[in-house]
Amino acid sequence: MAFTTHLNSALLVAALLTGLSTAASARRHLSASANSGRYSVQLESYGRTLPTYSLGGATYVEGRYGEHYAVRVFNHTNRRIEAVVTVDGRDVVSGRRGNYRSERGYVIPPYGSVRIEGFRQSLAQVAAFRFTEVHNSYAARMGDARNVGVIGVAVFEERVPWYRRPRPRPITKSRRTPRGLGTGAESKSSAGAPSAGAPPAEADASDCLGCYRQPRRRSTRQGLGTGYGRDTYSPASETRFVRRTPNRPNGRMAVYYDDRQGLINRGVIVVPPPYPYEPAPHPDPFPQNRDPRFA
């Protein structure tokens, strides 16, 4: 696993390279919590993937009080990426408020994944993620519980060095060039056109699946937050990483979480109405004078 520093180097936390695991099928269940095609993220707890739900383009996870969990980010591309991860609006590496421009994250190898188990304390250990009450969450203890209930991932691709190959000079006959023409006029006429060896312009590759989109019918009640759990051994190392676009992520993903009642309030989990029942017969106030018409 690895995470990055403010310069060109990247502080990475040792990652476990595993395949994508899937949870049991459920109503509106997805194999990953958020998937942009090239990157995906899911929540894991005790060796299983937490069930997810989709509503209005946003992804939700049902958590349980006291349950420990980990965030796993997948890289489905053939180049290294840096993933800046936040929990409840707090950066998982520095603990400060989430800011993918100034904060650095975890570097993931091509076709690999990284498992983030908690808020980083040092290069050797983290404080495990644990579902708890909102007032007892790490964000609330830091004085800001406004963003409790969301896990965010900003992905940056690595800048690949590009070398311009020298263009071969054409072989021409040695003759005098008329005045006003020649290399000077040619270079001036071709100044506005892109050269054949120039790199193609980078398109905006911002992939966003439910990226911090305000979910509809959002209730003011937030039942769960993420607390500062027990110390967990998670070794880390540093590596060099240069972003291709320093201030603009190539992809953003978000996963919202709450307890079951909170997801029901949002309309994420639809509870069916109770089964029809037959009312119990009313007691007879005059059993000795029972009218057969009402028997």
C-alpha cells in the first residue's frame, strides 16, 4: 500500500493484489460499490463484500453498528494510478479535510487493488474503520460532522514521459531558393497547425458514477458514522508518482452509507407492507342472547 507526499514522490501503503470479489445477490445489488469502468471501489467486512444499492445514480451501502470495514479500490487500467480516499470528508492519510489537490493518496499498480483498513497513523499502522454513532465518529470529534456518511475516491493517472523523435531533414537539390520563400516562410505558414509528432490533446477523462451527487429524498437523519477504531498493523512505503493532471482527477467515485433505517428513510431500501391479516372476532357482550344473524 502506498500514499503520496506534496512533491513528486508518493507515499504508498502496502496493497494486497486480489481479484474482484462479489457479494450475494440482492435487490438492486451491484458487484462493486461504485464502478466507472476503469476504476471501482467496494467496502469489505470480515472477508465479505458489503451489499450495495443504487438509487438516482448514487451508490449506497448498509452498515451495522460496531462493524469494522475496509475500503478496496481497484485499478482496471494498464498504468499506475493514485487514489485519494476520504471517509466522512476526512482524508484517510493525513486526517485533514478532504482536498485531492493538496493531499496525496495511495498508488495502485496496473490491474491491481489496494485495501485501506483505516486512518493512517504511521508507516506501520492505521486506526481501523468502524461504524459507530455520528457523534462518536472521527469527523465529529474533529469538529465537523456535516459530511458524515460518504466515502470518496479521486483517481489520478500517472504522467508518462514523452520524447519527441527528431524529424529527418528532406534531401533536396542544392539550388538557390527565391527570395521570400524557403524555410522561413514555410515555418510561418505551418506555425498554426499542429506538428505530426506532437502528442494528442488529452480529452477530459473525468469518469463519475454518483460522484458526490446529492441523493434524492435524503433524510436529515444520519444513523452511522466512521469511528477511530483499534490500531491495526498495515505497513507502508514511499514511491515516486507524478500526476498527469495535478489538479483535475481522471475519475471520481462516491459511496454513501447508513444503517438500515437511514436507507429506508431515503427510499433506498423499500420495505414491503405487512401481509394482510384477518381481524380477530369481536367478543360478544351478551353470549346468552346471541342473534343467529350475527353468529
